[in-house]
Amino acid sequence: MNSEKTYRAYLVSKDAAGDAHAAIVQRPWSELPRGDVVIRVSFSSVNFKDALSATGSPGVTRSYPHVPGIDAAGFVVSCTDETYRPGDPVLVTGYELGANHDGGYAELIRVPAEWVVPLPAGLSLKESMILGTAGLTAGLALQALRRSNVKPEQGEVVVTGASGGVGCLAVALLARDGYNVVASTGKARAHAFLRELGAVRIIDRAALDDRSGRPLLKGRWAGAVDTVGGNTLATLLAETQPHGSVAACGLVGGSDLSTTVFPFILRGVNLLGVDSAFCPRQERIAIWDLLATSWKIEGLEELAQTCGLNDLQQITSAILDCENLGRTLVIPTG
């Protein structure tokens, strides 16, 4: 009789036609991917990248069957060296987790030790996943704006895609840091939510979709956090004030960028790329420590809903249809 231990996972497979299908399965521990640290997952989260992976996007995940989930937080079960001890609370975001390495939509994960971050004092496991990759990305964007000398007194800072995961956390972090935050969204139902997070005003996303072809527009923004990309990013660059900065961290509106050099050579605008997936470990840890202390967002748990593995297909579809609001946590045992 086979007595090998198993764990529950949300497994996405592809059929002969290339269509993706998801099922909740029991997998033997022997099917855990290679790595140093086994973690029992308490919480994961749902991100745009997860929705793409869960629906078979080759731009995220190369091979199937696959377990999505680019975030995970829980307790160490075992470690091949003395870096972590059983019972240590830890979190993992980015790297290849949930992309090309089985991810957090499972009761267990096994990952390389260098991917693991000790849970910072000041954050619960649940709070760490309400933040997750989205919070780390928003924190890195805030840090990038600060390092480029974008200061609150210089004017408004706009956040695009403000009702999404990265966007809403960027609004909250920037407002907490004293910036006058303008939230851009296409969802009327998100207005009250965004004001509660600290947005001083809200604009429709169409206001940041200029199609005139003019290389420069009236300088409106001291800075920006852009989660959309495409023509929205091009519009932001043309509307940024002299020596302002745009932190770019998303592409839900497209990966192409059609612009000119004029914002850069006539206004000294800075385009700041934000990479949270492969952010250097020391900077990653530093941002997490800030998110747990001086940058901690009050009332984090009010920003999130929870779901189980059974709900994931509906949740990922809502994200791809841009119907989501705020953050969704996944409880793999639920």
C-alpha cells in the first residue's frame, strides 16, 4: 500500500489543442519541485500574472501541468541546511515562483533558500500576503520616486490602474508618505475605496489616453506610478513636469510604448523601471522591513477578501476582465 504523503494543489494543465484546464488535485510530496526549503502555505494571493498563468499564457509559464501563485507565506516544514528551522514564519514572492516553478496555490511549496524572506516583525502572515508581490512592487515604486527626488511639495503624483492590487497599495503608500495622490481608474464603484486609501482626487482612465500625437502635453504630474503601460504610459511621459519621474511596473494596457525623446531631452523626465520579480535580495528585505514598520499601511485587512482553491477560476477570470477591486487572498486549505 502506498503511504506517501500528499498535498492539495490547484493544477493547471493543457490539452492537445492547447486549451488550459484547472483542477484541484492531491499530489505526492515527491512531485514537489527541487529546492532547499519546504513551506506549508498559509496564504497566497491573486495577481494579474497569476490569472495569465492560470489560463495558460505562454508569456508567463513555459510548461504545463503547473501550479500558479507567485506569492506564498507560511511556516517552514524543512530546510536542507540551517538557514531556516521548522516552524519559522516566512514569505516568498517573485523569482520563478508561480511562473516556471510550482507556486503558492498549494498546501506545500519547495523553493531555493535564497528566494525565502523571513517574515518581518510587525507583519502577520496574512498581512504579508495582502501586500505580496503587489505591495513589494508598490514599495519599490515609492522608493524609486523618492530616490529620483520627487517630493510631496512638487505637485500631484498620479497612480494608474489604481483599483488593482499594485495600484491601490501604491495609492495607500504614497498618501501615507505625504504625497497628493491622484487615482486613475475606469471603475466608478472604486471611487469611495480609493478616497479611503488617501487619494485626494480621482480621474477617469480615459483622461490619460491622449491620442493627439503631440510629443509634449501640459505638465501635470510631479510623478507617477504606472501599472498600465501602453498609451497610458506614453501619455504620462508627455504630461510629466520638468524633472519629474514615472515609475513603470505594469502592462495590463499593453506592452508597446510609442513615444518620442522630447519628454526626456526637453523636460528631463525620468522613466524608472520597477522589477519586483528579480529584485536583489538585500533591497527586497529592506523594502519588506519598511512595509512592516515606517511604511506600514493601517487597516491592511480591510483591503482584502479571501477565497479557497475552489474559487480561483472565478477570481482569475474577474481579474482578466478588470472587474477586481483591491486584493484577494488564497487560503490553500480552504
